Amino acid sequence: MLELPNLAPFDGELYHLPGFYSAGQADAAYQTLYRELAWRREQVFIHGRWVNVPRLTAWYGDPCAHYKYSGVDHLPLPWTAALQCLRREVEAACKAGFNSVLANLYRDGGDSMGSHADDEKELGLNPLIASLSFGDSRLLRFKHLKTGQKLDLELRNGDLLIMAGELQHRWRHELPKTRKAKQPRINLTFRRIIALGDATS
């Protein structure tokens, strides 16, 4: 898809663009997003009960971009000017269009994302998801569903990660907790939500 090495050894596509934004650009983006986005503490329904999500989140996008996971229906907030600018630049790099973005704020090493796959029907058969990182570095771990093979990536300030092909069906990924002293990190995952039943979107 891109003129970059595919880091997934099999069953999917995974591309890492370190320094997609310079340190200065990434620091400025972090400050703007931290200040402007409507961060909130969310609860999700897991194993029969509601639990607090161990990070802060915000969901933005086009009016049609409703996204439901873990028992929560996410209604998008209107795009901010900063998110619109980032979206255009990521779309140009990916040669793909996105109508929504999930923002995550990891406040320290105790904030995390559990093992999961972004395979909801609203994302289509083989979704292309672009992930931007701002702030402190964090480890993102992939694990193949059948072989158990693991792949670790350290995502740093200004990096772009692209997931595509069958990756969401064959691998799971997580951002584990760490005891290392960590400053806050903001992650943006750009997606394209489609209307259920509309396989052509």
C-alpha cells in the first residue's frame, strides 16, 4: 500500500513512520489538543459490569460517524480546526479518507489500553486506521491470534502508525501499563465509519 516496509510478518499490513511530525510540530500539536479537546472519563461494559476506562477519551467526526463498542454509543463532536488540519495531512500520507477520530489521553504509565482489535462492523471489512502519537513514548504490543507471535513497537512523539489489510482480524493490540515514569501522551486514531449494510462505503 505504501512505499514502506510492512512490519507485520504475515496476516495484515502495519507501517510505521517515525517523525512524521518534527519535535516542534508534535509538541505544538500536543499542547493544542490537550487544551482544546473535550476529554472525559468513560465507562465501558465488560464481563457483565461497567468499569472505568484507564485513560481519558474524546470522539470527533462527521455527523454520521456514530461508533459503538463495549456497550457505549459514541456520538461525534464537531471537528476542531486542529483536528481538521491533522486529518488532511494524514489523509494525504495514507491516500485514504477518514470521517472520525478517537482521541486518547494517557496521563501516566498507569493509564493503558487492554488487548483488543478494531474489528467492529462499522469500520468495514478490512479497515485502514491511522494512529498519531504526541507526547511521551509508549509501547504498543501486537499479538497474533493463532501463533501467539508478538510484535512490540515504541511509538514516539510525532510518529504515525498505519494498520490495514487483515490486521484487525488476525492480530490484537494493547498499550500495557508500565512502572516507568511517564509523562502524558495523546494518541489520535483516524477511522472511517460506514453505515451498516453499506458494503460500498
